[in-house]
Amino acid sequence: MSKRILIVDDDAQIRASLRKALQAESYEVFVAADGEEGIEQFSAGPVDLLLLDLNLPVKSGWDTFERLTSLNPLVPIIIITGRRNQAEMAALAGVGALFEKPLDVPGLLRTIQDLLAEPPENHLKRLAGWRSHARHRRAKAG
């Protein structure tokens, strides 16, 4: 059974390109354009991993993160953002990884695979503040 990934990003082009890349890796992909829609999609069925933008309309990325982790604290979450200087906040929040835009898609795919294979206790350690378990990928220069 393929893993289910939810992408929450207000940029239609990013949603489409990530969907295509993830489907090529045999993931089942769902998308949402804002935080409220993301919460609805997340609540509608099981999600194995979440890709979450921070700059979202309706409900901010961090507010959406808080709501979704209250619904299921064990789901791995990767923050994807154009904002700089979010790594510390992401690590403190217990995210699985933070990728700055423009995205390193091969690196993102490897990180998704790693997080989906990760033992639940590693995720719990991140949530408890063990920063050594957080991943951060800066945007590529250029």
C-alpha cells in the first residue's frame, strides 16, 4: 500500500510539481491551497506525511502545524518555506525537516523516504525537543 502524503501550499505551481514528483515515486498525494483546507484534508483520512508551507492564506502555516500536531502528533511534518531563519523555530516545534525554497527535490525525496522509515520514538524525541533529530536544508544558491 502506498504512503499518503498531503501537500499544503498556496502556490499552485509548487503543489503541481511536488505532486508530480511524489506520484512518480508511487506516493498517493493530496493537496490543499490553504491552512483550513489542509486541516480538512488531514482530518478526512489517514496521512503518512505532511509537506507544509508557512506562508498560507486563511490559517497560517504555524497555526496549521499546531492544529495538525494536536490531531496526530506522530505524523512526520516537513516545512517548506520561502522564509529565512525558520530553522530554530522548526527544530523547537519538532518538525521532521525544514526545506527552504527553491526546493532541492532530490534531497526532499530522500528526506521523505527517511522520515517514513523512521521509528516513532525518533519523532517523539523531536517533539520533546531533542534537536539532533531535526533536519534543515537551505535553499540552493543561484
